[in-house]
Amino acid sequence: MIYCIGDSFTYGDELTDAGWDNQHPSPNAWPGKLGQLTNRPVTNLGRRACGNTRLVKRIVDTAFKDDAELVVISWTSPNRIEFLNGTPYDVWPGRNLKAVDNKHKETLIKALTLDHNEHFDLWCMRKWIRDIIVTQNLLANQGKRYLMLVTWHDWAPTEDTQDLWDKVDFRYFIGHPTSNLNGSNGYKTMCYYFSSDQKLPGGHPTEAGHQQIAENINEYIRHFSWLP
């Protein structure tokens, strides 16, 4: 079994066969395409509008599954922060405050004033890298093969982060300059792997774009000869 963990790009948001209930990801999203390319069953654990905290929860769950041949993780933007647990509006994606009920709005607004502090972005970035380090070590300790990449993010503080980046295992991290199979330079998110004409109105890939993403991931799988 291949487990795919990610946000709306993994879920298949904007594809016509993706459910709006967050329980029925599109079979034509890249996890489904990857299953066809590898001839392996796939479980799509993507979820619309999720933050990295949820990704960590799913990674921990998956690390202990006996049938996990490979775990593919697509991290979302570092500043997607979960404030509540298990509610429909528990994530603050980017700089936009999603609709929340009045009971929690005042508390959230107070918390979000931290965004005006230059240290908040750096805190988000360092937490994000720590999540990567911790889950890489967990998966390795459980003997699980994994690949990681980043869905998207439009900002990336680099100051005071090198000490953490030095601890990341980039052998299985798609898109980082030190991990590209062709040795090219420049950081690449998932958005790099599909063209502008393969983008839907909300920014998510078309079915053809998902095919391109799956083929790129499959290139790494074949390079490591993980799935005979």
C-alpha cells in the first residue's frame, strides 16, 4: 500500500469527482495516478485546507501501519497553523482568517496579531522544519520508505534556519536543490511540475497536471528501485 498525505493538492480539490465533504478525494488526483503507474493500491489521506499539524498526525498514524510500503508526504505552506482540533475551521491558511464561529473568533484574532511581529514568520518556518526532521526520523526508525515534497508556499524566511536544514535528510526530499535527480539548482514545489495551462481557477492542478505530478514522483520511486 502507498499512503499519500497532503493538503487540497493531494485531495484533488477542484476536480469534478472530488467530494466537498473532505471524505472522498478524487480518484484522478495524483495519488490515484501514482497507483496506476506503480500498479500498487493507494490510500489518499489528503484533505482540503489542512495544515501541517494534521499532516504530522497522519504521518504518525501511517508510520505504524504494517501494510505501508511507501509514504508520500506533500507538506503545505509553513504558515498554515492549526488553532483548534477537529472542527471545520481549525486552520489559518496563509494570511487569510477563515470564517469561524463567534465563540472562537476573538481568541483567534488575538493570536493572529502575532503576525505583525517579524518573529512569527521565523517561528512558523522553524516549527515546519522541525516537523520534517521529527517525522523523517520516525519513519526511518519504523523502517518505512518515504518521499517528501512541498505543495506550495509564497514565502520562506531563510535567516536563522540553517542549523535545522542541516539536520534534514534530503535524499528522499523532492524539489530541494540537493535532492534533484538531474542535479539542477533552485527550490521546486509541487506547482513546478505542472504548467499554467494545467491550472484550475482556484490554483489547483487539472487532471493532466495531476498526471505530471504523479509521473515526477514515480521517477524517484523508480530511481530508488523501491517497488519491483
